[in-house]
Amino acid sequence: ERGQPVEQRKRDLAQSLREQRIEAESNYCFGEGGAGAFSDGKLYTRSKKRGDVDRILRLFCQFGAAEVILKDAHPHIGSDKLPGIISSMRKQILQSGGEVYFGHKMEALLLQNNKVCGIRCSNGREFPGPVILATGHSARDVYRMLHGQGIQLAAKGFAMGVRLEHPQSLIDELMYHSPEGRGEYLPAAEYNFVTQVGGRGVYSFCMCPGGFVVPAAQDQGLSVVNGMSPAARNSAWANSGMVVEIRPEDAVEYKELLPPGIKADETLALLHLQEALEKRCYNLAGEGLKAPAQRMDDFVRGRTSANLPASSYLPGLKAANLHEALPRAISSRLQEAFIQFDKKIKGFLSNEAQLIACESRSSSPLRMPREAEGLNCIGIEGLYPCGEGAGYSGGIVSSAIDGERCAEALSVSLTK
């Protein structure tokens, strides 16, 4: 693990917010539990393998999750509870004879005759044996290292856009169809939107009722935001990603974002595109961890906001015209989608709401092709690409299922 245990990550994140800087190896992306450890803790998935899902939920309960997740339609642990559960899992691994090495950043694969024989870390230490590679989708240095070592990668469709934040009271009023909101007994209201604009999907993603918007970059000079909710979902705000589908063939449409010398058909083109948008958004805000933002109705009308409403985003926001950073292919689709969503839920398009940029890590822009049965990386023995970073999952539960599949595949290969 390149990062730190969750207990240290908590301290590092608090310090990052105070000092308005990113700790390179201990942040919302890197460290024990990865991005999921400090996420909203949603435990529902579109996976059709219901039996596997139930098993994963029971495992979470075994390590401290409330048993209500076993019966809720949309089970949710909460960003305040999940780190403790991750810590309990690690302690069980150690008690069972496993070993955990924090602060060990993988620098290279040890390859011999198209077989992975181990890894080398940046501190010089080497670990022999086959490798399950579960890096998460923000370890760009790993993608570039793999590409440089000749490991097969493929461009994968993903989505980018903004994080939309409303007052939770407004969402309650709209979704419960009552000026009284949710009252004393109903939970914080949620929403889900999806539409097609210009042949591409535009949809809400990772909706966090009663939640917070947080900085989610892994490096300085990037503006990346994400959402999270405590178990009680009791903040004054509701937020959700609002993203536009991007397919590998769309890279030509976004060539304005590609660095000089990078062609739209290159394997890493979408990775470069993603990074370039994050830099653009950072330049709009211009300092520390501040993020650029714009009132929702102002964005749709194409005008800069004179001021911004209160926000859960602790590092602070800067009023900006997000059209200056977002490519037209994204901004125009978002504008039309917001108009459509307002027709479904009148009042959703509101200047009480604001867009915060950018939401760019909904999934990985790359996939590591692997065998359908043995799950080995194509053409490389002993390497098992796994989870979101490998392009095979999109959340806590589907990642857990994929992790078990990879562990079982490796176990089978070791006993042959």
C-alpha cells in the first residue's frame, strides 16, 4: 500500500484542509481502503450476482456495519463509519497471518519472459510472486508505468462533468412534494436522473443526501471534487455528480484538451484529457484547494455568478464561468440536461443550487484487458488486474466482488 492506514489518513486529510494542500501519498485517493474508505459508503450495485452481493454485505456486518444494510433497498454505511470497518478488516488480516506494508509505493513490475515475478517499490524493497493489481482509478503513475513496461492497456469509456449542490431542504420539498419538506420521520430525500443529449448519456452519479463536497485530487494543481455523506445524512446540503458520457472515439471531439503531441487515438488519450480538464478547473480557482463554482441557473443561461450560496465545500469556492473550463461537448449537454431534469422535477433548476468543478473520477478511462476465466492480464502470466483501476468495477460492492474473483483465480493457479 503506497499510502497510510486509515487512522493516519484521517489526520492527513484534516491537515490538508487546514493547509490547503494535497499530501501526495495520503489523501482521498491513496491510502488504506483507497477512495472508497472516505466515500459515501454506498453498498448497492447494478451487479446481477445477487448472491455475491449478499455475501459482501454480510462481511461488512461482520466487521462492524449496522445490520440494517442487509434489508435496505439502498444500503449505505456512511463516510464516518466506513474507515473503522476498513481498520477492522486489516486487523483480521494481521491476526490471520497476513502482512500489510504501508508507505510502500510500487515503482515497477519485475518481469521475466512475459511473467510477473514480483514488484519493486520506490524505497528499493522487492516483493516476489504473482501480483493482484488493485490500484484504484487515480494512480496515473501506475498506468504510465504499465504502459512503459509494455503491459496491454485499452481506452475505456467514462464520464466527466460537475458536482451539483442544492440545499437539502429544497430537495426534500421537491421529492416529497411538500412545502414542509421531509418532516420529523422521513429520511433526507434522494434523486436520480438520466437522459440522452446529442447521442451521449447525461446522468446523476453518486448522489449524497445530507452530505458534503470534498476535494478528491491526488496531486497539486488539479481541481477534482467528490461527494460523501455521514451515516446520519444530516448536513444542510444534498450533492450529486452530474456527468456526461465520453466514449473512446470521442477523444477527437475533445482534442482542445489534449496536450501537444498527444493524438486522439493513443491509448492514454482519455487519461490526458481527464487530467487536462482538472488543470483547467484548478486554474479557474487559482489557489490552494479552492474550487471554481457557478450557480445552476446562471450556468444554464451562460452568465457568471455575481456571488455564490453557502456550501459544504470546506476549502472554499470561487465564482467562475465554468464554460471557460468545460469543453463545449460537456457544457452544452449539461445545459440541456438540466432543462430536461427541471421538467421532470419542477424547481430542480434553481439558483439556490451551484455547480462545483470538476467531477472527473466517476470511473477509470482505461481498462487492463484480462483473460475471461483465469483473469490473468492478457499476454502476461502472474498479473491479475482488479477492481476500478483495472476497469472491472464501479463502486465498493462490485470492487469487492471482483477482488474475491481475482483472489480465487490466483488461488487456483497456485494449486495447479
